[in-house]
Amino acid sequence: MSHILTLGEFIIANQHNFPHAKGELSSLLSAISLAAKVVHREINKAGLIDILGPTGSENIQGEQQQKLDHFANEVFKQAMAARDQICGVASEEEDDIICFEHNRDANYVVLMDPLDGSSNIDVNVSVGTIFSIYRRQTPRGSAVSIEDFLQPGRQQVAAGYVIYGSSTMLVYSTGHGVHGFTFDPSVGEFYLSHGNMSTPKQGKIYSINEGHYQRFPQGIKDYLKYCQSEDASTQRPYSARYIGSLVSDFHRNLLVGGIFLYPSSQAHPQGKLRLLYECNPMAFLIEQAGGKASDGQQPILDLSPQDLHQRVPLIIGSANMVSHVEQLLNRSQSLEKHIEKQA
Ligand code: P6P
């Protein structure tokens, strides 16, 4: 029987890749996996106990907070606070950053979406946790400040997600490849199941909420028509797959190739997805897996964050597909500028 590696064994075997490790990465990621196990347990019971349905309060996004949203946020916050390596967190469910006063000497901050896709919880569709880890910018011993969190995505030291689907998986990278671990609830361990994940340069799946079609920029409309048109030589028409849960749509495309798009639109001029704790971690992962992530003009990881809950357009997945969308957006914008000049 081949030696099965648990998440803990894998992290220790690879922590020499993590700068100034001293076991810090191990402790940080084990905090995340512990919280993921607790959230997994509650999600799998959600249909049985009264934890479904809205709490009646709203988060800063103005979205109804589902009980599991709130539960997951508390579980991950407590797991982070209990580790000496983390001096603060930011969360989709929190208006502002949270400073761990008892850990002012710590080196790392964590940004997270504790339960992404929560609108799917009540209809039993897979949801996920997304996390992003940075070294702090402020001096150790001081209180964390917003500058510790508003760092370009290229500064991430680690990022990943947990997908609570037909099985629960934890997928992460510290900049040395992307690695996936599948949870075995019977023993309470994550086992390495997808080592060194890489995504195909070209796929045959596109994921977008086509209900917003009329509001999309022309370049996006052009790309959708390209995906839907017949051409056997390029295996078109592509298949449309949209789960409405970023982690699930991303995970499928990572494995088999494809593109996910949440572009700007009249309804969402800056897109809907948040830069710091959704787009940046996913962009870090996809680049590590050989894919690409763009806001339509430039790499997501090069964007300079201005606000904790800032939204950006997201086009992410197989590199050739993302580049094609960028070309079509550039072409249609140049055409629009040319027409304006003629007017
Ligand atoms: P729409 C879930 O609410 C989420 O934040 C992402 O997980 C998902 O990709 C997106 O929003 C879905 O948005 O507008 O298509 O329902």
C-alpha cells in the first residue's frame, strides 16, 4: 500500500519551502484544517438541526447572514486567535480588521471568506472557505493596521480553500505548487489526494451567470458568442457550467480546465467578487497551477488594494482562455474609443 500522507505530514515534509518557517506554516495551516473539520461537521448536519436560514442580521455587504456564515466565521476566528503565529484577521463577515492583542508579536495576518457561496447552503449545493495569508508590514509588537491587509496579491505567502462538497477537500499553495487533500471523516484526517495540481492551458467549459448577459461589456458578449459557436477544430461549442459557488466553479475548472468569469456589469460596475479574500487567493492558486487570473486588463495579483471589501471583475482559469477574453475586451474597448473619436 503506497504511503498515504496526511496534511500534517506533508506540511512538515515541505516546510523548508516556507521562508523563515520555524514551524510557523505548520501551525498556521493546522489551525485552518482544524476549523475546516468543525465547519464540515456542522454543514453535514445542517439539514438536520435548526442551523439553516438567516440570522436576521446583515453583513457589510448588505447580505443576509446565514447562521452557518456566522458559525464558520466564529470557528475560523477562534482557530486563528489560538495560534501564536497570527496577529490579526479580516473576514467577509467583519466590517473591519480584527487585531489579536494577545499576539502582537506574531508575524502573519489571515484574510478569509469563511463560507463562500452561502446562498447555496439551504439548497444543499457545495460551499467553501477561502483564505489568504500575508507576512505583516507593521513592526512586530505593534497592533496590526489596515496596511497589513491591503497588500497586493503577489505578496501572499500562502492561500487556499476548503470545498465542502460530495467530499470535503483542502487545497493550498505556499508558492511551491498546488496540493489537494481529501478529508476522511472516519479518522478525522486530510489525506494528500491531488499532489502538484496543474490546470490545462485550454478547456471546454465556461462559467458565468448568463442572466446578466444584457449588462455585460461588449468584449464579454463577444467571448460568449465565441464559446457558443460551432467549430469542431476547437471543440466548440463549449459547455456552460455555473454552480453559483466560486469555490466549486473554480475547483472544477482547476481540475479539468475551463474559465470562470464574473465581469463588471451595469449591476456590478466593479464586479461582485472581493479582491482581498476571494480573487487574490484564487489568483495565487491558479497561477501556481499554470493558469491565469485577470480583471480584464491586468493580472489580479498586481492590483493595489484600496479598501478591505473592494470588489473587482474576475476572469480566471485556463491561461489561453483568459488571454482570449482579455484580447476581446481590449479590441472592443479600442473600437468604442475609435467610434467616440469619430462622433
Ligand atoms: P451570482 C456567492 O454568493 C458568490 O459570492 C460566489 O461564490 C459566486 O461565484 C457568486 O457570488 C455568484 O453570484 O450573482 O451569479 O449569484
